[in-house]
Amino acid sequence: LIDTKSRVVQAKSELFDKNFGGAAKQLGEAAETLENATKGAKQDESILAAQALTGTLRNVRLELSMGKTVSMKKLDDIQREVDRQLNK
């Protein structure tokens, strides 16, 4: 989760700099990191939350890749969710 958070923070920085490709890349790597961390784990509440977060990261990455505008608020919300998972 810490690596995922680091990549989300980096994606926010890239988005702020209007580097949408870089932001999409960071979000893709964040999703991949999270997916690998939950692979094969016993299905419980925290794993399901992490899988939902992975889906959100992939959706936002896709929006960026398609040239859609993604608000900084959306990335802030994702970062808050990662923080919430870390504090469990």
C-alpha cells in the first residue's frame, strides 16, 4: 500500500504538471502493485476494498489515456482511500 500511495502522489504531481501520460503510467503501476499485493490473499473486507481501489485506479488511468480530464479531487479521494486502508 505504501508503494501504491507513492505512485498516486507521483501521479498527482504529473497531473499538476499537465503530464497526462506520466500520470496515467503512475496510476497503472499503482494498480498493478496493489493487484500483486492482493493476489492469492484470503478474501476479507480489506482485500475487497483493495480490489475496488485497484479498479478505481485502472478506470482513472483509462480516462487519462483517452484524453479525458481528471480532476485533482479524484486523485485526492484515491489517496485518502489508500491512507484509510493503511490505517486499518
